Amino acid sequence: MKILILCIFVIIVSCDKGSKTPEGLVKKFVEEATSTKLDMEFFEENTADPLLDSVKKLEPEEFQELLTISRSKLSKVKKPKIEISNKVCAGDKCTLTYIVKYDYETKTDGTFESEVKKVATVVKDKEFWKVSEVSNVKTYYNAQKPIDTGDPSTIPSDEESTDSDLSE
């Protein structure tokens, strides 16, 4: 019985790398960001300056508008998958290139696949890693029919309100 409990404990601890590794942080960050549970606590726990500073500089109305727009778009995101393609570390700072793949549902255009290549800079803060910058490299959409680009609400555009906009 003791061995079984010890095995379960080891499995749980070893699987929950969370923000203790750069890769774990990026995966956790994307998963939580796409779950529509964004709030100031999320940014305080998972980000560092300059990204955190740019979020804190927002007026309460601006921050609320950012959350409203993000939640509206993220509610249409289905099956997000994160793939780390490159990692370069120097001391307590790492740069990770990763790809986020997801399905995006719209009322007019149906569901289409999106693939966004991003670069994140993460820094170690005590024993945990935090995201300090995120930038978009490339976005790819695959749809069964043409996407209505005249209606910005139907496109999960990273140019409108993203983490990288906050760090500028």
C-alpha cells in the first residue's frame, strides 16, 4: 500500500512541471490563456517585465476591454495544441519558438484551422519561470471556404490584441 501511494505521488510530481521548466511554462501559459480564464492574477503569476509592466500600465477600462475581446475570441478556439520547436537558453533566460495549432469556429465561415508560430522570452524568477515577451512570427489559416476578412470578429487575428502588443 505504501509503495502504491509513493508511486502515485512520484507520478503526480513528475508530471506537473508547470512553470518549473521553460517548456512547461510556455505550455501552461498557452493552455491557460486559451481557456478564457484570463485575469490580472494570471499575468502576475505567469509573466515578468516588460510584459507584466505593460499589462499593469493599462487603465482598468482598457484591461477589462482587453479581457472582453480576448474571452470573446478565445471562446471560439477549440482543441489548442502546443508544439515547442526550438529552445535557446543562457543562464536564467530562455527563448522558445513554439507553434500553437487550434480550430477556430465562426458562425459565417464554419470551422477553420489556425497555426501561429510565436517566440517567447522567459526568465527565471526564484524557482519558477515567467514569460517576459511574446512575439508572433507567422500565422497560417486553413479553411474550407473563403474567410470573411471584412468582419474582424471572425478572424482570430494576432494583430488586434495579443500578448506581443502588450509588451510594446
